[in-house]
Amino acid sequence: MVGPSRPQFVLFGSSIVQLCFSHGGWGSILSDIYSRKADILLRGYYGWNSRRAVQVLDQVFPKDAPVQPALVIVYFGGNDSMGPHSSGLGPHVPLDEYMENMRKIAIHLKIFENQSLSDTTRIIFMSCPPVDEARVSSSTSGIFSEVVRTNELCQIYSNSCIKLCQELGVKVVDLFSAFQKRDGWTTACFTDGIHLSAEGSKIVVEEILKVLKEAEWVPSLHWKSMPTEFSEDSPYDLVAADGKRTLNPSEWTFHREVHWD
């Protein structure tokens, strides 16, 4: 551990989480936005489904840990929604079991949320995004058996995740709808038809920030409302043009490609 202690935001999910620091990913964008405000911790596992996530809940989020995360963003569903393989192997999880697994994840995390009013863990689920079916179906990789991944299945699992979150009072990002609002989303949002490009990741960040801004959480976890570490004025900062004062750079954001709200 290093200090000072900051709020921890944990990203927990499958490959869309594991790869979120690649290709201008949404994890790297959040790390930039929350620099000097929160630590972004990655717990992403390529190829995982909700069944495997439930098996490691106590290891990833131990209930007796001295420090609990301020925010957990959860994404599972894309692999679960894949068509079943005739062998019985593979990542497919039937819809009813997927719903129950996501319920178990939410309940496990909400135990933290109810521990006290001053030290809370907030939760955001992200629903299954669409895919570029043309690219997925045209894949000729000799490594994998046939990949059955359709937007019909993605939408069913996405809608089920959203419905569950509404039932449990968990904040949710509807990625299935958000992506399709962008013109040319099938080519712009993915690197391979499934995993996210920089443009796709920007949509994810925009939707997460929207939830954080609108949530009536105390304290707020929106970046503009959180304190900046070591933000006091200093005589060692760069000197202003008048030569009489220094300029405090701790809140500067002009370097960012996107000026996030």
C-alpha cells in the first residue's frame, strides 16, 4: 500500500473489463479522470461468465477486508449470452442461471453497502452490449469452435440484467441501447466486432459518468465533486506571467481529448 488513502473503484468483469486499459479503453480514461481523486483497480478476466464470477466473489471481495471499495462496476453477460455448444463446454450460461448469478453478485456487494452510513460501497452494473454480427460470423479463426453470438441473444441478456437491477435498486448502464445511438456503431465501437475500440470506450465512460452525476449518493462519487489530493497552492508551482504569483495546476484538464462532464 501507498498513501494517502484514496477511495477505490473496482472494475469487475470479463474481457471488456480486462482489456479496458487497451486501445484507449474506458478503464484508462477513468484513471485519467479520477487521477488524484480515486484509485481504479482492475479485476477483469478474459472469457469469464457469471458462473465463474460467483465462484470467486469471496476472494475478490472479502467481507472482512479492512478497506472496502467505494464503487464497484460489474460487467458480465456477453459470454453468458453466447449460444450453447453441443459438447456442453464453453461459456454459455442459461438465462435463469445468469440472472441468479448476477443477483448473488449484487447481494454480496450490497452487504458492504449496508455496513454503515459513513463507509459505503456503491454498485453499477453494465448490461450486455451489442456486437457487430457480420464481423463475428465471418471470423475464420482455426483456434475456436463456431462462435454463436447474436444481437438477439445480447438484447435478451441485457434486458434481463436491467430488469434485475431495477428490482434490486442497483444502478445500471444500458450498453445495448447506448452503443446503437451512435452512427456507424458496428464499425466504430469495436476492434473485432466484440471488444471495444476507443470510440466504444468513450460511450462507456459517458454513461458511467452520467450515472455518477445523477446518483443521489453521499458522498458523491462524480469526479467534479470529489476532493483532489494535495491541491493546496504552493510557491513551487509554475510562476504566472506577472511574475508575482504561482499557478496551481492540480485541477487542470486541458490535456484531455474529451472534456468530460
